[in-house]
Amino acid sequence: MPPKTKPPAGPALDWRKVAYHVLCSRALDDVEEQTNRNRATVPKDHVVLYQFSARGHDMAQVILGQLLTGKRDAAGAYYRSRPLLLSLGLTLEDALGSPLGRAGGFSDGRDIGVVCNFPREEGCIVLPMAGDVGSQYTPTAGWAQGITYYRDILKDYRFNGSIGVALGGDASVATSGFWAALTMATTLKLPMLFYIEDNNLGISVSGDFQTPGANIAENLASFKNLLIRDGDGTDPAESARLLEEVVAHVRSGEGPALVRLTVPRLSSHSGPDNQKGYRSDAEIAADQKRDPLPRLRSFLVPSVMSAAEWSQLETEVARDVERALAAARNRPKPDASKIAEHRYANDTDDAPEAFGGLRRAERRKLGGSDAAQDEGELLRFAEAVRRTLRHELAVNPKVVVFGEDVGKKGGVHLVTEGLQKQFGSDRVFDTSLSEEGIIGRAAGLAISGLMPVAEIQFRKYADPATEQLNNAGTLRWRTANRFASPMVVRMPGGFGKDVGDPWHSLSDEVRFAHAYGWQVAMPSNAADAVGLLRAAMRSPNPTIFFEHRALLMTGDGAARYPGDDYVLPFGKARLVQEGKALTLVSWGAMVHRIADAIKPMGDAVEFLDLRSIAPWDRDAVLASVRKTGRCLIVHEDNITAGFGAEIAATVTQEAFWYLDAPVERLAPQDIPMPYHPDLLAAVLPGEAEIVSAVERILRI
């Protein structure tokens, strides 16, 4: 028997609630595991399709949950974190209803039941979990940075003493998200706690494959600005003592902390997994002996409650879980007719708002008009973007601009030059070199209610952030409008002035048109850049704002400044030139090559600049093709599966009987952008090729 230790004194922990929630967690695991084992004899819709047990991880999590008392605390959790949510106030019915895929709950049946979220206006929230390992860390760091911004810049007292807590298993410390968040938290001294529950297994891979020596706490001993504690997560007294210490440290404003608690994994990794294939009977038995539940009972009986009171508590839990299970099973199935809802925000006045981003009233107050100012100053593309950022920073205190080199340097293209000097390093700031960190941080800041404008230096460099970009785009849909993370990601790319290369000149915009939930802006000129960027910064949806390198480096695209109130709606094409015999569609810097090429052709060509490709102006393109009978799409991205293919397919499907010639595309033939100017010219569609293609189609 473990030695009896008197429970810590003071009001911090309600040990009866700790016991209740641990017993509830075990009972929920029992129900799901037993149902899955007997799935052949139970109704199909009673089976939890993805089941992850929290056995062994439960007690310390419940203790942690009781300590998350800040008005603006947030937890970034993962698939084994249901005990924490129970401790924070998740109902048993919701805890069962979502894994069963029923209507309502975390996602209205759209996401795996253990991928939880927990919004509320006051008290600890649980940031929406994701199905990929380690992706919880950087959004939590973003939330923690948001705490400091609200507290120090906006003087919002509700954030005083609040913290962000990221929960993860030992395998997650090998991910880039963990290290990116650790860098952010320690260099900025963020109010963030890293809670690592170490069961020494990443599915079947042991901890020494995840971190040298299998102990992340020991390995981080030399980190500056990081309090580290290491202990036994099966010992109630030790868990409580360590967790109280690290939470108090982070709340005090002294900087981040990391606590590693060793715990057993008392079940297979997940429902379909059979751990006996990779663990010996002795290893499994050793973990069973470390079960924290018997230790919790021994710790509390008789110091806090009698044996009879413990038995009464078990009876109470069994009753509550049985009732919750019946209620969860009686919930209706999700409505399949509504599956397309929440891909983008419903921004009508009476529609429910998600947790995250500017409130609708805040956005309405900022106003805006699609009427351009008549005699604005002539600006190049880069200056137009800078001026728009400057104005939005001035009128909206919730705007923050950040990325690698955007501060003192003003960005590698000098687009943000002077903004930090004017608005300060709390609002315009540099980041560490981690695209995962930049976008994850933006997600956390956005959920906190700020408007982050993040810069990825070049399109190709966004690849390491793919996980976070995907998660941000799907957030509203997969939480059934409970959460959203509207942000703007500024992303230069495309060929430069007489120069290219495979790393800085990638276009590949179709990847983001294919990404769920994202708006994609591809302006070709300074005026459209102003209107689309301002629209993006006042939108409830996340936006990729593509700044073409050729426009940043040259005077191409210079235009009159349309005014500080100019807002251009997404999905509305610009009629560059009216014509009658052929519809030509393009976007971005290619617009200028095309305009020069077709000048001698008079009114034969009708030319549309899409301006945004997600959403794109289908109606304008189809109306034009129905008038002209011909269509040519010219773009810089590769021809195979480029966005031109989507336009061509739509035109063929929706306007086939109006066509007098096949729909054609002119684009690079699946070759990366080369460095030498002669090679670049050989890859990109040039004026001669554009003229030739137009003339040939007109002859058909």
C-alpha cells in the first residue's frame, strides 16, 4: 500500500469532485470499451467508431482542471483529454453524445468524438482539438500571447492572471509544433504551461524514440525562462503539489512552465488497437499496478471521506452515467441536409456567432464601401498594401501584424516598412523562423478575438505550416460554428522581375482554393489590393492574401488609392475589357501581360480579372462565355490541376451549348520556375503565346 499523505490544505482542490470526475471518466471509458467489444450484439448506432481511453491519465488531468480558474484561461488539449473537460464542466451527456456522433455536442457529428472543444464567455475554454499530433501547442501559445496583448495593450482586466495550458503526450514532444511553441513561450515569457503526460508510448513506439533518454523534462533543463517540474502522475499528493506550483508560477507572470507527469496507459492506444502485439504481458501488468484510481481512493479514504461515502460516490457516478448514456443515445442523428453549412460564416444579423474573431458589431462599426475614391494618390502595389495595413492598425486596436522580418526590417519586400516604428513592437512584431509557429500563433490570437495579419515570406515557405493552415480553415465547419479563427495570411509568391527559382517563385494558388474554409485573394493591382485586404481584415473567414512578387518589384499594377473606406467583396471579377468573340480569364500578375498582348485586338476579346479564386465569380465568367462562345484561361500555376481546370470544367458543364470552340488553357507545363531569365521566359506564358492562342481560337 502506498503511504497515506494528508491532502493539501486550502480551497484550491475539491477532492470529492476530483474523485467524482475520475470515476465518471472511468465509467465513460467502460461503457465505450464494453460496447465496442460487443459490437456484434449491440445496435450499430451505439458503437463509438473512434474510441480513445483516458485510463491512467485521468486523475492528474482532473486535478489540473480544478486549477484552471482564470476568467480567460484556455487549454489546448488532445484526444486523451476528456477528464480535463469533465473537470471544467463538460456534461456527461455531451461527453457521450459526441463520440456517438449525435446531433449537437462538439461538432454535430462532423468530427471524431474525442476531438473536443469547449467555448464559453467566462472561465477556461478548451481550444478546438485536432486529429494531428502536436498541433495543439502553437495555438495555445497564440492564446497566451493574446492574454498579454489584452492585458497590457487593451487594458482588459479580465485577462489578468489568466494562462494558456497545452496538454500533450510524450510522443508529441517530437513534433515541430511543440518546439515552435516552446520557443515562443520562452523567448516572449508567455503565460503558458506545457503539461506533458508521459506514458512512454506513442501508439507502439517507446519514449526513447521520441526524445533522448525518454524524459523531456531532463532534456530541457538548460532552457532559459522555463520552470520545469517532473513527477509521478499516479500520486495524488505529488500531482496536486506540482500542478499547484506550476500553475501559480505561470499565473504570477514569471514566465512559462513545463510539468512532466508519468502515467500508465491502461488500455490499448485506441479501440481498434491491440497492444498485446507490441507489449509484453509483464509490461501491461506493470502499468496496471500503477493505476492512479486505487491510489486516489487510498489517499482520500478515510482522510477526506469514509469508505461508505466512497461507495456512495461510486453509486452516484453509475446512476449519472447511465442517465447520460440514455439521453445521449436518444439524441437525434445529425441532419445530413445541413452538412455544407459553416464552411464559411453566415454573416447575417440574426445568425449565431462563433467564438473567435471580431464580433459582428465590431466589424459593422468599422464600416466600408465598395465605392472607390475618384482622385486618390497613384500608388504602387507594395505601398497600397502598406497604407491599408497602416490604416487598419490605426482604426482597429485588435489588429496585429507579424512574421519573420516584418518589424525593424519592414519585411523582405519592405511592405511593412515603418509600421513597427509607428505602432510599436506589441502590434507589429517579428517572429522566430517557424511557419508552423506563425500560423498556429495566428490561430490562437484569432480565437481570442484579435485580428492577426501574419506574413509568410514566400509561398513555398508555407509548406511547413500546412497542418495549421488546414486546421484554421476547417475550424468553423468541424465545430459546427462553435469556434472560428479568422486571420489574414499575406503570402508573396510568383515570378519576380526577370528572375525566378523553385523556392521563391512558386505560385501554386490552387492548393489554397482547394483548402476548406479559406478565402483566396489574388489582386492584380494596387486598388484591388486595398479593397481585398481591407475586406479580409474585416471578414469572419480566414484569408490567403497573395502578393505577387512581380507586382511588389515593379510598377506593374500601380493604381489610384481608392480610399480608407474602400472594401471590395470577394468573388466579384473585374471587367478589364469588354469584347464580343472570346472570353479571356486570368488573375494576378499575368493580367498585365494579357492586357498588353490583346491591345491590338480591339473588341474581339472580353477580359475578366477574377481578383479572388475562392470564392470565384462563376456568374461573371459564365455570362461572358454565353455571350462570346469561346473561352481561354491563362495562369501562372501549373496546367495540371491548376485553377484553370476548375474554370474550364465549370464552363463546359454550365455553358456547353453556348460554346463555338473548345475551352482552352494556357499555363506552364508542370515545370518549376527556373532561375535564368531565358529559362523563365520559356516556362511562363508570354505575350506572343497569348496572342497566338487567342488568334487560333478566334479562327475556329
